[in-house]
Amino acid sequence: MERMDWTRLFKINTAILKATGVWPPGDGSYECNFYTVYAIICLILFHFAFIFSQTINLYFVRDDLKAVTGTIFILITDMSATLKTYGLIKNMKMLKQLMVTLNCDLFQPKNLHQKKMIQPSITNWKLIVVMLWLFCGGWLIFCCLFPILDKTVYEYRLPFLSWYPYNTKTSPQYEMTYLYQSVAINFLAAVNGNIDCLIAALNMCVGAQFDILCDDLRNLDISADVNQKFINYIHHHREILKFAHYANNFYNWLLFVQFFVSGVTIGLTMFQLTVVPFSSQFHALLFFVTCVIIQIFLYCWFGNEVEVKSGRLLYAVFECDWTGLSPELKKNMMFFSLRLQKPLQISALGLFYLSLDTFVKILRTAYSYFALLRQVNTPQ
């Protein structure tokens, strides 16, 4: 049977990250070459400069609640993208080693049945990723074009409220700044979205490995080398846990930042939807809030899948034909079963776990922020 290339699933994601300067070529991290120079220029122009200009502007509009909420939900999203970029760069060597581990012999499907069995997980990941990029693309189009569509371009309105040390109300400064903001937000969205897809893909792969191991345990063949087979399955389980541990170390604190930012962002965007007129800016906000909801759903769904599928291992052990095994092997299976009592959970700084319950809690928190802003903005 043809070997499965796990890394091919997210080849497009890594290619886009490479184009944005955060995925250096080769098996290691950054070196003294032109790509590193390119990455530094991208970070300065599209991360720090873009965020700095919006942060300074926030100070000047601090007394206007509508202007503050209209700026801060984009600002904190941009900041979270920069933090994700830092986390990716910091753990680049470990992440690339995880890619190598994914394609090792131990993580390969053993037969055509197992290959078909993990296909639904891969399909679900692709489907949610496509939905994410559809709404993200819609937001970017409306976001970058709303001054033109709403005809506020004649008032020299920029896509984002920012401060610059020059007059943006004249030509060609206005056109150049407009183009810069459009490129910068597309750049940040590409980095942010592809890191999300990559993290979700790692969790999807962990869940798929539990599917493979469950099938191996259920169909444990009672033969002369059954002891060695069972030892190999234990080794497979240990490697899955090790892979999940290293992957979780990579995005542990990033999940905490992402979920906090998502909760605040959804609340602020919902408030903005109630104060902006029905226009292209309204549609941009609608696409944006839907995109953020899909973003956190992507995390929570595959984190929940890891927990559910790892919990099935215990049942898989007892579904095999264990009655004809030797007493020694039965004892080993019992000890192995004791280790499977607690399912694997993907955590964010150990404060909460990726699950559908967490997804619902984030939405409730976001609604609380929205209700608070509505109450503050309502005239007494």
C-alpha cells in the first residue's frame, strides 16, 4: 500500500507561511541568509508598523466609544497574529521535527481500511478550513473596499483608523497609505489563518492516530508474535502522547491568547454591528465575526475529537479477542487499560481544555461583553 504523506495535507498552509516570512526553508530555523532579511522586513512593515499606527490612533480617540471599539477589535486581532508568529518562530525546530515524526512508519495506516477510516477527519478539517477562508476572504474584500463602495474615499477615508506622521488627506500619500493598509491586513490574515489551520491539523492528526491504534487493538491477531504486536501498540500509544505533548507545548499559551482575544473580539464586533449603518462596512463586520467564530470552532472541534477518540482506546482493548490470550498478556493488557482511564485533553495553559463546551463558554462570554457595551452606550 502506498505510504501516506501527512505533511501533504497542510502543504499549502506551510507554503503561504513561507511566503510571509515565518517558515524558513530546510529542516531548521532561521539562518544568516536573504530569507531572514526578508522575514525581518516583513515583521517590521506588516506587523509592528501596522500595529503601532493603530495603537497611537487609539490614544487620540480614547474618549469616543464607537471609535475605540471600531479600532480595538482589529488591533487585538493583529496583536494576536504577531504573538502567534513569535510562537511559531520560537518553536520552529520542534515543529519541523513533528512534521518528520508524522511521516514515520509507526504513524502510517496499516491497511486500506484504516486509510478510509481516518478520511472523515481529514475531510472535516478541509471543510472547516475552506469555510474559514471563504469568510476571511469576504471580510478582507469588504474591509479593503468599503471606503470605495461607500464612496467615503472622496473624504479620504482609510480602511483602518490609524495615525501617521504625515497628512493622509492629500494625494499621493492617501493612495499609498490605502495600498499599504490593504497589503498589511491581507498579510496578517494570511499568517493568522494559516497558523490556526496548522494547529488544528496537528490535533486532527493526533485524533487520526488514536483511530488507527483503536483499530489495531480491536483486531489484535492471536498469533505467535501477539506479545510483540501488543508491545508495538503500547509504543505507538506512547509516541502519540509524546507527539501531542510537544504539539501542545508549541501552542499552549497561544490558545489562551487566541480564546481571550476571540471572546473580546466577538463582543466588540457585535457591538459595532449595532452602531454602524447598513453598508459595506456592516457586511465586512458580519464576515469578520463569522470568521472568528469558525476560527475558535476549528480549535475546539479537533481538540474535542482528540479527547473523544483517546477515550475509545479503553473500549478497544476489551473489544479484541482477549479470552484466548496468555495470562501474562492479559495482565499487561490490564495495566495498559489502567493508563487509559483518563482521555487525553488539549489544554491552554492548563486553565481550560479544547472542547465544544469551551466553545459555548467563549460565545457566552462574548455575548456578556456585547451586553455590557450596549448598556454603556445606551443613553440614560
